[in-house]
Amino acid sequence: MKRNWEYKKLGDVASFRRGLTYAKDDVVNHSSKIVLRSNNINLETSSLNFDDVVCLRDDFVIPLDKLLRGGDIFICMSNGSTQHLGKVAHVQENLNMAFGGFMGVIEPNENLTYSRYVFYCCRSGAYRSYLNSIFNGANINNLKWGDLSKFVIPVPPLSEQSRIVAELDLLTGIIDKQNAQLKELNSLAQAIFYDMFGDPIENPKGWEVKKLGDVCDVRDGTHDSPDYVEDGYPLVTSKNVVDGKISFENVNYINEADFISISKRSKVDDGDIIMPMIGTIGKPVIVSKTREFAIKNVALIKFYEDGSVMNVFIRSIISSDSFDAYMKTKNKGGTQKFIALGDIRKLNIPVPPLSLQQSFAEKIQSIEKQKETFRASIADTQKLLDYTMDKYFG
């Protein structure tokens, strides 16, 4: 299959554009001048999202080469986590949006390589292995085009590239559909919540209202930066709360003494909720522990044995659009979102009868089983996609 393929350095088949620099004073709450950053690339799906963008003053002049164009490969060039360094998204149409200074664009030469073919090269295991060889265990925050341009890729004839892209697009499309079905189940869960309890902020059904801090024990993790060790207890932060799960990939480890010290204040138990407080706020997870871990810069919500609220009910409130709107009014940060623990404790919570909450929990349990089926199917399809990319690019 690869007998007649050429191999070229990425820099020989593509050029590179650096992102837009701007000052803090240039940032406003709303405008038509939009800038995308690292958080606008989904690490898992290598797709664009527009959930949290930067807006610049309307009179800010954005050069044309700093706008994202159809065929561009949008790439993260600087990040505190090496896991996010080098992640990419394919821009399929011209966007009237700029890309920030910590980002870049790979622009393939379409006479030699199709941009979507190069995009898949930059999602392959070979690509990630090459990046790891650059990092080589070092705490590197920046990726240089000079290094990235030396990445060697197979360059088959354009007709073969087109066939490969079609095959990979088919598998990616299946995953996209499965993710869309997962999203529909999430929407169904929220619709059931609103039908049974009403909007949790407006409380149209007139339930008794209490502060979250009065019905739950609301704490947070450490704010210190303990020394990391090669092996020990995981220290879970916002970046480890992914898609409704706690991920231990790319987690930092702390020693036993630091774990005990943190746990004295904020020990995590099964059934607790943890929720990011910095960056992506919300996204609460009900803890079902497979291992002991400590937390940093995330809220910890613990439930009383004879309490008046259930964790499934509270998770749904924190996951709701209404809470998201509340959070935006309490955001303490600038471009970096942050919500204070005191504001989380002050959140008004409707308190319907426990019997109704239990009925809701049973409905959600059924939905969660369906979601697990979809997640397993997505994982299987992703394995096939990874295998296929390795076959062509490995």
C-alpha cells in the first residue's frame, strides 16, 4: 500500500501562520471581533467549539492573515499542559474569527496534500509520538514551528489521499452521530428535570428555597501547589473533569503526606459531587471512586445522610442552563472564568419532596445506562479510527 508513497517533512508541504496578539485592555464583553483560543479546540474530538470566546474592541484592526480560513488546520502552540500542546481542529469554511497568539495555523499546499489529509496526520499516534519526542519528559509550554515542521508524513498521490480521507471521515462521522445521540440524552435528562421541578432559579412551582450551603457541606480543594512526584496519589483539577467523568490521564501525583494534609480538609467520598471552579465552570461529576485522590481548585459538595436533597438532583441544578446564567453573573475572573466558593454556597436551591427527587433519580439512572452503552460504542469506533490512522500514518 505504501510502496510508491513519498515521505516529506510537514514544512515541505505546508506553511505556518502565527496567531493574533492583543492587550488585556483590548478585551470587551461583547463585540463582532472574536478570537478563538486553545479551549475552542475539543481535545477528544479535534473539533471546534465556540462556547467561550474572547471579544475585542470593535475598533481593533485584525489583519486578514490572522483570520481562520477554510482548509486551515488550527493548532495549539502554547499551553500549560503538554496534553493540549499540538492539538488540532480542521477549519472547513472561512470564519470571520481570529486565532489568538498562543495558537497557530498550518496551511497545507493543496497541490501536494489535501488539508484534511494533513489534519488526520496531525491526529495520528505517529504525530503524538513525535510531539512526545520533542517534549522528552520536559515541562515544555511552547511548541515551535521549527520543530513541528520536521515531522515526516507519508505523501501518497492526491487520489489516494482522497480515498484515505473518505474512509476516515466515515468513521469520524459515526463517532459524531454517536456523540450527538449522547447530547440528546443529556438534553432529555434536563427536559425531565424542568418538567418535574421547573426552572431552579425562577422556581415557578413554589418549592421551599434554601441556600446550597445550608443543605450540603460545600468545600473546595487545596489552593497550594504541592511538589509533584512520579508516582503517588492523583491530584485532580479542573482539567481532569472531562465529559461527566473524572479522568486520570495527564494527572499530576502528590506524596502521601500531602494527600493526607489535603484530605483532612476536603476528603472525597463516593456520592460527593466535584465541580470545576476555574476555567470551565460547572460540569459537575458524582464521584464513584476507583482510587483515592485529592482535589485542587474544584468545589466539593458533600451530602448529609438525613439530608433534604439528593446528589442527582443537585447535579442537575448545577448542570442546568439557569445555573450557567447564574455563574456568569458571579464570574470573578477576566478572560479566565472563576467562581468563588461563597457564591456557590449562596446558590438558591428549590427543595422539593425527597420522594419526587427519588422518582427523578430513577429516571436519570435509566438514561445513564443508555449513555454508558453509547460511550462504549464510541470507544469501540474510536479504537477502529485510531487503528486505521496508524495503518496509514504509523
